[in-house]
Amino acid sequence: MPELPEVEALVRDLTPTVVGRTIQSVTVYKEKLFNAAPGLTLEDMFGRRIERIWRRGKLTVWELSDGLSLVIHLKLAGQIVHLAPDGTELAHGGHPVPMWGSPLPHKSSHVLFCLDDGSIMYLTDIRQFARLHLMPHSEVGTFLKHQKIGVEPLTRRFTAAAFRDKLRRRSIPLKTTIMDQSVVGGIGNIYADESLWRAKLHPRRPASSLTDAEITRLHRAIRAVLDYAVREGAAFVPHGKAISDRDFPYCHGRAGSPCPRCKTIIVKEWVGGRGTHYCPKCQKLLVPVLA
Ligand SMILES: [Zn+2]
């Protein structure tokens, strides 16, 4: 978290409220969150208009007037909330802790953007992993290239054939493979669990062991899960637990609850250091059977 759908939702929600606004000042309370290209400082953002916000993988690019861009990576737990001068929430996006609607600034609100209409954008991050990179716009392409973000899964460039080539070269667990940003851009823990559940594949299967039919199934599942999350609203999984009266996500965050497909109890295990949810019946780890 926040993954592709959450970051996409953030771009869509914040674009109408902040694009066209001019940044009056920016305050950074945790210095490690902010980096600037040589010759640039925080003050270089003052007086610049926010012209466009777009997403690549889990990163957002904030194009500012006169050739500067701010790249924001929310990492595990960053969130952005835009409040009107009277404190009304205009837009929000990212990690849902602190809960939307909590009083701001929070003790973890590490960056404040004061805009020309008196509204304030708060970047809050309970884990302090979020990063802001200020750079000339001309350097954004190179910067993103260095992040090694794979193909965007919701574009035509994400083909089953290209996906197969990536999987065939990796003998590590499937879950870890599809969370590798150079394999598919934007998938994290939630949507990896959801995609594998939908495709009925065990998270520990070696990526290279998949048959062509399984690869096609997983490719379709990834697209369907992300497409659904972008259209219907991103998953809401505060503190790693799904909300019981919401259908989505179907598997992630639901350890101890019945699988929506077969009613077997969903289990949680650690795969590649990440809490992984799967249905032991729908997602069998096939072992070779000796004759
Ligand atoms: Zn099941």
C-alpha cells in the first residue's frame, strides 16, 4: 500500500482540486523525506503553479510551472490530504492511516504545501518511508528509468507473451515475482494476493513453473483486479485487515474468513517477507507425485 489503484485514485481525486493552484510555501518537518537535484532547494517550489499530476507505477509526477517537477513516492504508508481554508476535506489519497477525516496536521504530517487560495495539502506518513524528489522536468524520464518500473499493467504493452518471458526467467515464488516492480509496475501486496486468488495459483509456486495456460490466467487476473480497483475505488484495508461488510478485496486481509469461492478458510503465511493470504483449496501448491 499504496499500490497502482490507490495512486491512480489519488491522481484522479487531487487533480481537480490542486491543478492550477500556485504553491506559496512548502514546509518539510522530516528532512530525509525531501531530495532535490543539484542546484535546487525547497524554496524553488515557492510561487510555482501545479500544472499536471500523473502516475507511473506507484509514483506520482507533479509538473510545476517553468520546468520543474516533483516526483512523490508514497512507499508503504504515505497519504496526501487536501484541506480547504475552513478545514473541509477537498481530496485525499494514499494509505488510509490515519483514517480519512482525522484532524490535521497529524503528528506524522511531515510535509505541508500551502497553496495560494489558503488551502493546505498535508503529506502524512506514519512510517516515514515516503520520498519527494524535486528536479528539472527534463530529468524525470531518466529518473523514472532508474526506478526500473516495468510495463504499466493496464496498457496494451502489458501482453501475456512479455509477461511469460519475465516469469520464465525467475525461479523465485510467484508472489514475490509479480510484486517486483520491474516485472509489472504498480502491484504490491494487496493486488498480488488478489490476482493470485483470482487466477487460483499458489503464491509459493516458482514463477518459472507456470504453464502457458496458467500464465494467461494470471495475466488476465492481474488486469481484471487492477481494472476493478481503479474503476470501483481502491481497496480499503486499514491495518492490514479487510472490512467485513465490503466484498473487495476478496482474499487479502481475510485470514480466518471463508474463501468467497469455495468457503475454505483463508490462511495467512509469510512469503518473501510479506504477509500473504490465500485459499488452501483454490490455490493448491502442486507437488510432483511419484509413480
Ligand atoms: Zn477457495
